[in-house]
Amino acid sequence: MTTILTYTFKNLLTASKWALRFSIRPLSSAPEIQTKMKKTLAKPSMRNVVVVDGVRTPFLLSGTSYKDLMPHDLARATFTGLLYQPSVPKEVVDYIIFGTVIQEVKTSNVAREAALGAAFSDKTPAHTVTMVCISANQAMTTGVGLIASGHCDVFMTGGVKLMSHVPIRHSRKMRKLMLDLNKAKSLPAVAEFSISETTGHSADRLAAAFAVSRREQDEYALSSHSLDEGLLSDVIIFKVPGKNTVTKDNGICPSSLEQMAKLKPAFIKPCSTVTAANSSLLTDGASAMLIMAEEKALAMGYKPKVYLRNFMYVSHDPKDQLLLGPKYATPKVLEKAELTMNDIDAFEFHKAFLGKSLANFEVMDSDWFAQNYMGRKTKVRLLPLEKFNNWGGSLSLRHPFGATGCRLVMAAANRLLKEAAQCALAAACAAGGQGQLRLGNHLCNICKLYLFLSVS
């Protein structure tokens, strides 16, 4: 009688004979198998990714008109505003990723909560990422990868930060009271876990190391606050429930060098050069972008604004070079794209602290730094300031940690369209010693944007 055991044993012997015969066959004798596998696994070439549109809420100083809201309220407003302008049906959106930094515990996946609140289908996947000040950039480049590789066609991305609503472990009423009383913390002051130092301290040390004076920082800040020319078309009108309607940013505050000079040092006292006048204050806001595969956008009748052509992330020493990400990423992404600094028509760099920004300028123009820290024979080259942040930057427009990435990209895109230019470079540094950069351009009325993101 044949049992299961003997049946299995007999088949095992038969299988072993075939296994033995196959195992001694040389690999070269089965080219048809290899060829078939290649044909089966082959992927189409990467697709072009375009920005259809982008919007943001007005960026407001923390503790002002948004103080009674939650992060998903702001994110939801950008979803609604974004799809309204080009009239995009919600059901065509394949995926949503949003960036944030200090998460509200009740809505830890703020992308999903905002999507449901904006009446997206519960079948639309959404998740949230965090990479400190380049969280929106990480969300965006994840979408670029998903579209370029053919995994989706239509992608919504962005970021949000509501510093008026940080997760202090008390009741909401007590939390608001504590924040109202804590007026001294008017500058970004979240300490680095690994080095126990805030980004403001790092900006101070970088300014000192590269001989950037307080006067230089104040002069640049003054020019940044004077660039208000009504060009920020990506700002949507936001009606605060039960309160006023917000139509513009409230952080732009022209001053004078005399008034700036009266402010006390913010971090390293008494000799600090970083003050509230030359730094971005804590800010509330959200931003969102709609990106698509080029063929999908054209098939739906949309005119894309820019191509997202290239991007790169870098990391480096968080102790001595915390905010030097743009310095490291700029030459790498340009070389990757086979471009030079002269090919770039618009630069949009994140600048929360002018001490840090001006230090980046100095190191880009330093052969010594290039040779000793970057492994390069020559310096990168000084950025052409006439092309740099011409419509204001994070200093005057302010910096909601999770939302700045999309603002940078849309500023670069809209500048290319306004100036009929070709190529733009957007860069940002972030806590932890990291950074990112993105590159794009204008071709046949569509701009290319090269994005550089840096965590540093």
C-alpha cells in the first residue's frame, strides 16, 4: 500500500534526478531562459514628471490667526484650493503624501486626515513623512519617483506646520496658555538631539567662523523684507472658521538698520550676531502641489508649469556644519545634470538664518573649504546674487517647517514663467546635517526645475 510518506519519497527521488540534471547544465546552455527573464522584468524608460500647479495658505506668525486651528485644517484648505484652480477631479489623484515636523498626536497621519476632511475618497492612499525642514521636499521627491517609475500618474504632495499647536502634554486650554506665556521663544529653537544645540546656535557659530558680521546679516534682511511686489500668485485666501479671512502673509515687516541694531542677541549671548531681525520667526502654514506624468497632464488638458528634472539629498557633520547642505549639494546636482552655475536662471534657497545663508556663500567661494572638506580641487563659485531669491525668501515670507519645500519650488517655477527663463535650482538645509536640492527647466513653455534638498 502506498502511503503519503512513500509517495512523497518516490516523487522526491524523481525530482532529485531532474534537479541533478539541471544543476550540472552550464548557465550558458540556457540563454533562452535568461532572455525571457530580461523581457519579463524590463521596465519602460523613466517618464517626465511635471508640476501642474501649487498653492499655499498665507504664512502667519505663530500665535496669530491660526492659533485655534489644527494642522489638518490648514492642509485641507490647500487640498481644496489646489484642485479648485485647475479644476481637477479628486478621483484622479492616485496618492497623497504630506510632510510635517512636530506632529499633533491626534492626527499623526495628517495627510490622511486632511484628505478625508477635503472629501477625497477613502480609497485614496495617503501618508505623512518627516525630514525636519525638508519634509515637504521628501514628500515631493517620493511622488516624483512613483510617477517616473510608472507606479502612479497623479500625485498630491505638500507639507504643514502649526507651531501654535505643538504637542505639549496638557489640555488644549493649558497648552495655549503656556504658549502665550512663552513669548521669549520667538525664534526656531528646537535643539538637535545628537549635539544638544539649536539651529540658531549653529547659525551663530557659522557666521563667526566665516566672518559674517551682524551688519551684513541685517542689510540682507532689510532687502529681503523690501521685495513685496504682489508676485506671489500661489497664496490662497483662507477663511478662519468663526474669525477673519486671511489673504496674505503677516511676517513681512520692513524696518531700518537703526531699529535692527537695537535688538538683543538671540542665542549666544552677549556676542551673538543672530537676532530676531535677521532670522525667520516661528510660523504657521501649509502648502500643496499637484504633480503628474507629463502625458497624463497633457491628456487631461492641463498646461504644466515646470518639469521636475533632478534632485539630490546630502548629509554631513551636524556639529560643525549643521546648515551647510546647499554648499555640498549644489555642485553635485549640477554635475549630475551636466550643467554649470551659468546655466541656472533662478535660485531659490531656504534661508531661515541669514548668518547661515551668508556662510554658505562664503564657503562656496572658498578653495580651502572645497579642498579640505569636499574633496574638490577648486571652489564651487559664488552664487550670482542678482538671481537669488528675487521674490523674498524664508526670512521675510517665514518658515513653517513642514511647508517650505513646496513654497521654494513654486517660487522657482513661477519665476521661470514670469521671466521666460529656462532653468531653476531650489535648495534647502535641514536639521541633522542634511540637505536637498532640486533642478528644473523651461522648455517649450515648460520650465525645468532642479531641486537640491539638504539636511544639515
